[in-house]
Amino acid sequence: MKNVLILVVLAFVAYSCASTKTATKAVDIAIGSWNYVISNTPEGDATGVMVISKEGDVYSGVLNTSQGSAPLENVTVTDNNLKCTFNYMGYTIDVTGLFAGDTLTGKCSVEYNDFPMTATRQK
């Protein structure tokens, strides 16, 4: 009888521990608001906030500047690598970068010119 009681207590403890575990969902590194700087453009450094979101498996976003907003198009994030485009003054700007924690390092490219881009996640 003593052995049965011990087995019941052990089973209860094991079940209690197993039921308190919660599944952890992976956090998508790209989603959020990012303070960015695009350096050395012909108009000087460009700053603003880039917002990236995701619905299902589809990313979207917007680049907010002091002159207005530009939607991000063709947004992909693969292995922490960002690729997207946006239009500015009739030009298509290609954006590429690598997310590492709360930073993004990359470049904006247009007509054979590359401009460094850095961004930090807003807290």
C-alpha cells in the first residue's frame, strides 16, 4: 500500500510540473519600430522611423520621414536578412540589411549608389 501511495504522489508531481510549462513562441526579430539613419545621401543624412509588421507569413512596412511616408514593398526577412524597396522622388530604392538583436545594419541602393543605413529598435 505504501508503494502505491508513493507512485500516486510521484505521478501527481510529474503531472503538475508538466502542466505548468508554457509553450514559447519565437519572437520575430524584424517586427517593430526602428529609428533609422541613411548616411551620406546627396541631401545629407536621412532619419526617421521604419515600421515593420507581419500578418500571417507576409511582411509589410512603412518608412516615415520628415517629408512624409513611403510604403515598403516586397518586404522579405530570411535568416535575419531584410530585403525590400521603397519609392522616393521617382526612384526605386533597394534596401538590404542584417538584423542582430536590436540593431539593423545595411544599405540603401539606387542607380549604382549605396548609402549606409543603420537602425535601432525603439523600446
